[in-house]
Amino acid sequence: MPLRLSTALKSSLGEPNRKALGFVGAAVTLALTALIVGTAFAQDVGWPTPPAGPPFSIPSEQAMQASITDSVEIPGAVVHVVPPSWPGPLPLIPPIQTTELLFTDSSWSVLPLTLWVDAGTFAEVVQVRVAPVETSELPAIDARLLFGFQIEFFDARGKRLPAAPQRPIRVDVPAAAVTASGVDGKSLLFWLQADGEPMPLLTSFNTISEILTARLISPGILVLADES
């Protein structure tokens, strides 16, 4: 009897309906597997939601009203001041308030550099100082060194900040002047020397805008090298 009922059911449903039932059955199986096992796919824990970042304290009224008492300006360097700001409660939902800092000077022989500082990166007013570094003073890297920048963070009193920023700082450098000389933009790589040996940074190259992008997790000497 069960066999006859099954045969009759298949005949009454027809081929298209049997395929639809098959798809539904597969979906139910995946859902049950996810509930029982915990996940139906080999993804990282918490996928696709990223792990929560550090909580950000709301800047105090004293921190918001603080002003620069000792400037860190020196010849050949450019200094920008970043006030404290709060990105909001976790989880952070883009777009995050961001401060754009353009570093360039008529005396520089290197390309301009832009830092994008997200709210919550610093808990106090900070002086960001950027200056070109002579090629002879750049860290030893097994690649052709193009140019470098010394990137430093100071508090309002001109004291160097010992701690790394709470959020990575995006770095943008236009590469058109470099690629115009025949260098392949995809072979360009940023390196950072903070403490110890220089380390390569994940570097992206936009072939349309010809912008090189990386992210800083600490101050130091940022070097652009040709890896070709």
C-alpha cells in the first residue's frame, strides 16, 4: 500500500511539482542542520557579523574644551589637530563621522598624503604631524624605495602619545605621478616601521582613480616601495 500511494502521488504531482518539492525538502534539511549543528557552512565564528570592537567612551566636557598649549610644528612638517569625538554606541553603523587630513607642502618633493580619522580614534585632542623622510634614512626593505613619511601623534601639551589609536586610520596617496613613470600601480606596497622590523601593510590600488590605500594601526615611518 505505501508503495502504491507513493507511485500515485508522484503521478498526480507531475515532474515540475516533484522538483519543487525537492527544492523545498533541501531547504528544510539545511535549516534543520543549521539549528542542530549550529551552522550549515564552514564559515568563521559569527559570520557574517564581524566581532564587536572596543567600546568608545563619550569624551568629557574637559576633553572637548581642551586646546593646544604646546604646538609640535617643526620646519618641513605639516601638523593638523584632531578634536575628540564619539562614534556612537556599539555596534557601529556606517557611515562613521570621519575627519579628512591633507598633508602636503610646497617644500615637499613627495606626493601628498591624506589621513582619514574616524570618530573614536582618539579620546583626546591630538596633534598629527607628518614629515617626509630622506631616502637614505628609510628602513631597509628588499624592494625599490620610492619615498616615506614620518607620522607622529602628540597630545595638547606636545607629549608623544604612547598608545596606538583605537581605530585604524586610512591612508590615501595619489599614485598617478609614480605610474606615469612606468611603474605598475599593482606592484606598489606600503610598509610601516613602528617598533622593530618594518612590516608590509595591506595595500589596495584603484586602477580608475589611481589612489593607493592602506590602514595605519600605529604611528611610525610609512614607506612606499616598488615590489616589481
